[in-house]
Amino acid sequence: MLITAGPLRFAQRHGLQVGRNLYRTVMASSPASPRAQKVEGDISAVFTSLRPDDPANVFPPRFAEMKRAMWNDGLAQSWKEVLEALEVETARIAEQGQAIIPQIPMKHIRRGLSPEEIASIRDAGCVVVKGAVSKEEAISWKQDIQKYVAANPGQVKGFPADNIQVFELYNTQSQIRARTHPNILETQRVLLSLWHDRSGEVRLDTPISYFDRLRIRFAGDAKFALGPHVDGGSIERWEDPTYRSCFHNILAGGSGWKAHDPYDAAPRVHAIQDLYSAPSQCSIFRPWQGWTAMSSTGPGEGTLRVLPMLSLATAYWMLRPFFRARDPASPSLKWEDWNELDLDGTGFSGCGLGTGLELNEATHPHLRLDKTMVSMPRVEPGDQVYWHCDMIHAVEGYRGGKEDSSVMYIPAVPLTLGNAQYLRDQRSNFLAGFPAPDFPGGPGESTFVGRATVEDVHPGGRCAVGFEKFETAEDGSKLFGEANRILAF
């Protein structure tokens, strides 16, 4: 599928500064060349828990060799310390529950977060931002999406196919308005500032837009039962050397796991998260996944669940593939019953080839997920929720209540050169009405009535979606200029 001259006429019609270079970029970054479209499908492609009838992933022998190559004797001490720490921390989370999850008013985002607020967000790895958008505006976004779906009968895809709850929609007017809303971009700017970078290859002060799906989950739904998982690939964290370096302190052995810094951006810039080019697998540096609520949703109503224990949980699931229980039938979780080495097996607990990292009480019992997964407190239309890219999260298995549970997935993503290349291709797909590059391919919304145009972009958000060049940085950084060249400005 190639983009024709249509996008050029589209861009010119809406007042874009389109020269020959930009047109060439739009053409070259079509889904067919050079970035191939992902296969068609829906969100279930990346989650084995949504495809229970599929055969299990079987890893080839090279993964056992990889595991042995990573092993060092100090990891045995790391494992012992992590299991001992989990006994204390899981009990604390089970006792405190929702009280651990920070809730920050939008006015605090505008004034600047206090040291206490920053610490609470970093420790928990997630945050609820209250009142970013007015309830009326957020509700109108959902209503416009519903009208859009009704205006294009029989064309909308999603999961489950017989009663869609997670929609393969990326180019609705509501989504582009929300992604470029000044309050949402300001929230992202503040949350990105909680990371740090020593490489000079990341602009944490410059959020860009990563187009993702939306969800309208109806009362009574039990099919979108997405269990505990971590986004950003799975086996890639061990297999890709650069991605693995993000966890070098954990894999160093001894007490090195305590020095793990989940907010260090530098090693993540060039990490490969999608070695198997699976649909719905994020390929760029996305520090915070997130959504913006379009309905009132609380615990028991199909909301997000998280494990608010970022660093310790990460240390556990990174070390878990190296160890197994001495007696699989024993319920004991004590270190002395879980210190048998597993260096000959090819498996990496919860991982797949081209899937997310999925966890449960059988594969990762020490996390006590039945007691430690915490549902988000009640959110209202216009509230935002963000969680760290390494955070274990899930969706409640049953949508209780009487109304729908509706969100637009809008993460916080900084400018890097790799992210700028993705932004260029995403822009091309937007102009043509195709799905965003990381997501299931096909014609998408290219023939839909009423899809978004550049006119729906908030004037202050044009840089974030690739329709206005980045201004020269006062600190002398050349990244903006290089990104502008990628975007053909």
C-alpha cells in the first residue's frame, strides 16, 4: 500500500508548510517503504492471556546459552536479598493498597511538584493527575468518538471482534485534540522531567505525541481481562544488549540491584524493544504509558490495576529466569526452597517472542499478585493516569457498574532522533488515515468519514505531532535541528 499525492493535497489544503522535501518524506515514510506495516489484527496479538487457545511459546536452544552467558555467582546473593525484601514490601502494599498511589491536582503540575510529590511518584511508579481537562470536554470527546463509529458502520475493528471494547482507532478528532491539549502536554513535560539523561540524546522537556488506541468498555464485559504484564517487549530486555544495559546493576550481582535507577534515560535511547516486529509492540523510548479518562471509573469497574513497587519488582522479574523452586509442588516461597539454578532451560518466565512480559501467581509467586495488584482510585472524565514503562499493570477482569469505562491511551514520550523518525512516519500515516506504525496495519481509517485533519491539532501542539519545526534550543543542543531535518523542515 503506497501513499499517493493525496496527502500532499491534504496538507496543502490545511495550510501546512509543504515543500518538496516534506512531500518526499511523506512518500518515503509510507507504511510500505521503508517502514513496513505490521500485520492486521487487534490488541490480542501481543498478549497470550487474550489468546488462551494458542500454543505456548517455545524458545530455541540459544536462549539457554544466553542465560548461561549472563550468569555470575553474585546473582545468587542478589536473589536471596530480593526475596527477603519482597516479604516485607508485599506485606506493606497489601496493607496500604490505594493509599500508595499518588493523586496530584492539575494545579500542582502547573505550579511545580513538591519534593514530596516527586518522591511519591518515583517510588510508586505511577500517578493520577486530577482535573487536567474539564469533564464536559472529556465527555464530548467520547460522544464524538461514538458518532464517528456510527458514521462508519462495519468498518471499525477491535477486540473482541463481536463486541468491540478496545478500538483500532488512531485518527479520530477526539484523539488528536486530546493528544495536543495544552494541559496534557504540560503534564507530560513535568512527568518526563522526573527522568534524567547524561547522553544529550534526549529532550525530556519536549514531549511528542505517540498515537495509541482508545477503549470504551461496556458494563458487564469480562473478555478484556488483561492480566498483569509489562509493556515494552519481553525477552528483549535480556536478549538485546543495549536494553539489557538498562538493568546492569540488577545483573551485576550482590547488592547491585539496590542501585538500579529506573529513571535513567540514557541507556534506553537505543534499546531495541521489538526484536520480533510484533503488532502493538512499542518500538520507541516511551518513559510513561498513560491514559486520559472519558468516563467516571473506580475500583471494580474495569479500571487499571498496578503493582506500586517499581524498582524491587523489576529486580525480581529480571532475576526470576535464573532460578526455580526445588520442589514445584511445595507452596513455600522461602529462599532456601527457591535457590535451585535454572541455567539449562530455555524459558524466561512470562516472556514470549513478539509479546509483552506477562506475569501471574504461578510464574512469579513472590510478588503475591493476588494481594499486591492495586486498582486505581476513582477517576472522573478529564483525569489522567500515568505509569512507568517497566511497571507491572493489568486491567480488572470484570467491568462492574452501570456505565462504560472509557479512556484514550496517551503516553508521555520525549524527543529523541529515533523518536523523531517514528514521528515522521506516524505523521505520514495520519495524513493517509492509516494506523500508527507500531500497531496492526491495513487500510485503517483511510476511507472513514470524519477522521481528524490538521485543523484538529491544537495550535500549541503542532510540534508534538510533527507539523511544525522545533525552535533552536537556548542551551545549544543540536537535537532540535537534527530532528527538524528528519521531519524535512
